[in-house]
Amino acid sequence: MHPLFRALWQPRLIAALERFEAWLDAAAVEGRTVLASEFSGEMTFDDVKVKGRVDRIDRLADGTLAIVDYKTGAPPSKAQVTAGYALQLGILGLIAQHGRFEHHGTVVTGTPTRFEYWSLGKPQKGDGFGYQKTPMKEGRARTGLEPEGYLPFHAERLGHAIRKYIKGSAPFTARENPDYKGYNEYDQLMRLEEWVVSLTDQGDAE
């Protein structure tokens, strides 16, 4: 990494990771434990094999699971999730419930009841870096999917996609939601502008 980028981003990333560590310690006191990190999983859904890779799975005090997805920037909004444009967390939950995650002989299965994004970014309210967000409707939230309907919603969406694209004849859509912003303030870490210039130069050369 370029020294300038390291000097700019390293303190922010370390601050967020320290906040994550404090949350994990507090959760452990309440009976929440980390079961898996970077596990691959699969299930058979509507006679189709579905695979996924989960960032983290926790066992909650009541025995159910929490599915955690790490983000460098802003996670998908509740509106994007309910519109069907960000189904990753729910499908990973379905794999845990109807299939299995496994790594080096360690198998994790169960019923997820928590779905969380842990972002390294700066929260909209508050200071520092690192925050948690859930796409479910909880507490005083007015939007989001109801907890009891979270997995059924994703099962319906997944089934629809399989019937339409995998078993059906509809061509795959390159970008289901043209307005979805795929990049954010962390673009400079992956040198996006350099790639764009490079591709433009190649096009001019042709």
C-alpha cells in the first residue's frame, strides 16, 4: 500500500477494529460467542445447490445464531434490502438453517435470529469509527423487515430468482438496480481511479 494511504487509513481502521473488539468482549459477557469466521457453506434449495461464504457466525445466549457481515463502508440500506437488492445476509441465514457451514471439519448449523452489518466506516451519529446496523425492524425503527419475516422474505426472493433465472429462460440482468451505488469513500484503497484511467487508455488505443 502507498505510504500516504497507509498514513491516512491505518489509524481509522485500527480505531474501528478496537471498537469491534470491545463489542465482542461485551457480547461474550452476555453469553454470545463467535462460532465461525470465513466459513464456506451450501444448501439445496428448490433442487438447486446454493453456496455462500460468511464473514462471521455467533451463537447467542438462547442458542440461536447471529449472521455478521463486515463492510468497509456503508452497508446496504433497509430500503435496498426490502426491495430485494441486498439479500446476502438472509441467504447466508437460510444456508445456516437448511444447510451447513464447514471449515476444516468444524460444522455450524442452526436457526439465525440476528442479522448484522459491522462497518469500519464512520457512523452518521456519534464519533470515532466502526458501527453496527441491522436490516430488521427493531425497537423504535419504522422501517426494515420484521424479525419473524426476515428469513421467509429471503426464501421467497431466492425461490423466485431460481424459478426465473436458473430453471426458467429469463436472461440474467447485469444490474438489477441501476441506482445502486457499488462504491464508496474507500475507493482509493483499491485504486479505482487508476483502473479507470488504464481502461480508458486501452479504449483510446483501439
